[in-house]
Amino acid sequence: MSNQRHHSALLALRRRLFGYACALCPDMASAEDLYQDAMLRAMSARSVPVDQTAFRVWVFRIMRNLWIDRLRAAGRLPELTTDDDIDTHIAINRTDDLTVNRLAVRQAFMKLAKPHRDVLALVDIAGFSYAEASELLNVPQGTIMSRISRARASLAHSLQDNDKVVALPLAQGKQGFRG
Amino acid sequence: MAGHSFSSETLNAFVDGALPPARTADLLAAMAHDASLARHVAMLQRLKTAVGTLDDAVEPPPLPAPPARKPARVRHALAVAALLALVAGMVWHSQPRMPASPDTSPPATALAAHHDWASAPAPQTRARMPETFAWLTPVMHATGLQLARAQQGPNGLHLGFIGANACRLSLFIQPHDQPDTALDMQLDAHLQQAGWTTSGLQFRIIALDMDLSRFATIATTAHAKSRDHLPASAAQIALINAARLPCLA
């Protein structure tokens, strides 16, 4: 990939990359640092994937590896736990009628376990398919599916428990009406 | 939702567009007969949309200058750096930084226009959707609301939709020269509002006493369609259908 195409491709990804950084980091300053470091690393690379999909995975992997390096340096790498450490018995039946606002979602999102934040950010914010997320995280697609499922269950559960969320149970007796 | 055979992983894969076509068809068929299942899927869709738009309004910082290269490439690297700085600068200056929570609240005039229209007797005739916004027709048809007004006014094009159970929803569309903004919803038990800008147009939706889940579903779908202009998928139509509830007024 030529330098110009390389930089154009990076520019095209900047919003999603920054969104991913915001999802991984606890505050905006850390996210900006991570974003800048990842972009710098990507811009200075001598070998860049030519294929568009491979390029996207490559750039996000750079950012994710930098994030893992930071967690490791801070002694917080164990927080990037395996699925075994994550509650898998979250009931979400009562959350079907949640209506949420952005602030509440952000708060609940940041409370998610890091692997959950990671995979939701890749799929919902960065727009990766399950197959691409699987390649990026180096785990089977089935693992992506279960992580996504648990992450959204956990998010819904957290939102339900959050007093700041406008939780809107559909009024009893309304169901079944149309129009 | 009892009785269906869809795992949580399957429902999430559906929301993420990762379900095989045959399984998608099975699920859509099940949703058509199971309102609880449809609501659950709608909730997952809302979560996905909410996470996906968390940082839409936050402008990324400018790109860093590329690192220096070996002497033989210094001139080239400088040229690239200059180009990057120029591009970043142009982007930076041409797109004023969006506030974290852009104010997409409708002006008092739009609220007043909605109130005036909503309190007037329901017209006997239906209005015609302008061709430019034909992409809205299947979405609004699925809501059960019918277009009763399509009129230019001080707040831009006013599309007024009415339902069989006292529902009135206004959509105001007007040209806008600011950068795109994310969907912003303000849901109150009495007044529901949503606003966003995309492709040089500002959209504002206002309703009174509408079921909040229903309003949110309509707003998120209209928002998505205003950006891609693609026909609403069967799943989106099913979600809107599942959210149909009478207004309280």
C-alpha cells in the first residue's frame, strides 16, 4: 500500500479508531493518548496490509496491543480475564422494555468487564463482523458470539440496576393493543 | 417468549446481521407471532444502537505528525507530514468540534407547530410523501401512523403522522450546514423528542404521550434510514411493528 493510500485509509478509520479507544479507556485523555500512539505506530509501519479488511484488522490490533501493553504496565492485565471469570448467569428477561439514554449507557458500558467492552466495541462501534472480530482477537467465532451475548446481557442488567436510567416497563394491560 | 428455540447467542447474531439466511427467516417468522420475542430483539437492537453511537459526537484529535524517516527519505516524509497536517487542519477547521451532547432540541416554534397541528381535528385526507423522502414511507407504514400533513413552514418541511389511537407524530426536516450529529433523544412521559443531522439535513421528531419504547424504535429506525437510504429490512419492520402501542392522550 502506498503511503498516500495508507494515510487515506487511516484517515477514513479515524472516527472508529477513536471510538474504540474511548471504549477501552476510562477517560478521554487516556483515549486520546491511545489513539495518538496507535496512529503514530500505524503511520510509521513499513509493512502494511494491502487488503482493506486485513488493513482494518491490522490497525485495530495495533491499538488493542498498545492497550494491553498499558494494562500490563499498570499491573492490570489480569482484568482482561477469560470468559470463565465472567458471570454467565445474568438474567435479562426483565429488561426487554429498557429505554436508555446515552449517559447511562456510557456509565453501564464502562462498568462492563474488559473482554465484554472489547468485543462490543469491536462489533458495535468499530463495525467488525464476527469473523473479523474473531480474527482480531484470535478466538473462535463461537467465542465471539457468546461474549457478545454475555456482554449485552450484562449491559442490560447494569442499565436495569442503574437509577439514572429511564426504565420503562410497558404498562400492564397495554400489551396486545395496536395503533 | 416462552416456547421459542432461539438462544441468546442466536438473537444477538441476528441483531448483528451474523445469522444465516435460513435461521434469520425462522426467527422473523417466530417474531411475527411472539411479541415478547420481538420486544426482546428490539431491546438488543436498542443496546447495539446505543453502544454504536456512544462517541458519535466526539471529534477525534488531529492525526499526529508522522515520525521522521531515514535521511534518504526525509524530503518525502516531510512532504507526507505537510500533506497530513494540511489534511488534518482542513478537516479540523472545516468541521467545528461538536459538543459532547449536541443540542438537537427542537426550537419553540417547532414544538408550537406540533402542538397546533396535534390539537387540530384529524384531517380526512392523507398527504403525499415527497419523493425525496420516499425511503421513509415503509418505515412509517410499519408504525401504523399515516401521513396526514406534508407542508413547508418556518421549521422546514413538516411531516405530520396520525395513528388510530390519538397518536400524533411530527417530523421536521430542514437544510442544515453543520456536521452530522448523532441521534439525540429526550424522552419524557408527556413529550418525546429526537433529533439528528445527516447529509446536510436536520431531522426533528416530536410526539406527545407516545409509548417511549415505540417512539425510540421509530426514531432509531428513521435515523438509520436517513443515513443509508436503504429499504428497511424485514427485521426493522418487524421491530417497529412489535413496538406499536396506543398513545395515552
